[in-house]
Amino acid sequence: MAIDQPSLKARALRLLSAREYSRTELERKLAYFEEVPCSLALVLDDLQGKGFISEHRVADSVLNRRAAKLGVSRISQELHSKGLTPEVISEALMGLQATELERARLVWQKKFGQTATDAKATAKQMRFLAARGFSGDVIRRVVKICPENDMTDG
């Protein structure tokens, strides 16, 4: 190892000082710098044992940053991509389902502010909310599409 290169532990701590990272994320970011096989796993085990790496804090961080703008589906996808366990993910998402309609209304209000006047505008609003991970039922309620008003009925 070159003298001027930071150790794996120093690199991991530098990353963790900026924001919460899951073990999987740190493995991805630091694998390139691993010179001795299994040394990265040992460093991450040490950091996890000392409480520097916490799946619960990572989940809380994602919820705090993203819940106001995204639906349960999209947040779930983000938590999965971070390599969190299914138990931590389900625990984190438990409370979000209850507030999804209100969060979707706020996102819709900020972006559009008024009910769509035609089918094209309605579809645009629905796509916008769907891209942010809100469920179909919530999207229909926010955009105020009811079966009796559906334009596909003959």
C-alpha cells in the first residue's frame, strides 16, 4: 500500500461522516481499494460492531429525505437497492402506507395545483405520481378519477 493512500477504514469513515451508508453500499464503493482479500469485510465488521454502520439509521435517513416526495413503492425500491434486510425495510415502511394519500396530495398540489381539464392532462398527472412510486389507488384518488367519470366507458 502506498504511504499517501488512506486505509480502507479511513475511506469508510470519510464516507460515513458525510451520510449514512449501508454495509452493501460501502462494499460497492470500497471494493476497488481492497488490496488484501477479505480485508474489507474485516474493516466493515469492525465498523458495524462499533455502531458506525446501522441499517436502521440508513432506513431512517432515506425516510427523512425522501418520504415527503415519494410513494411507498419507490422508497421500498431505494431501500432494497441499499442492501437492507427485508425486516428493516418492512419496519421502515410500516408507517408510510397510512400517510401515502396525504403525501401524494401534497406532491400533486405542489406540481399541478388544479384538477386536469382533459384526458391528456389527467394522464400526465397520473404518470407524474406513478413515477414517484405512489400506488394506483392513491393516484386515482388524488387526481379524482372515479369509475363513473372514466372516459373509457362506452
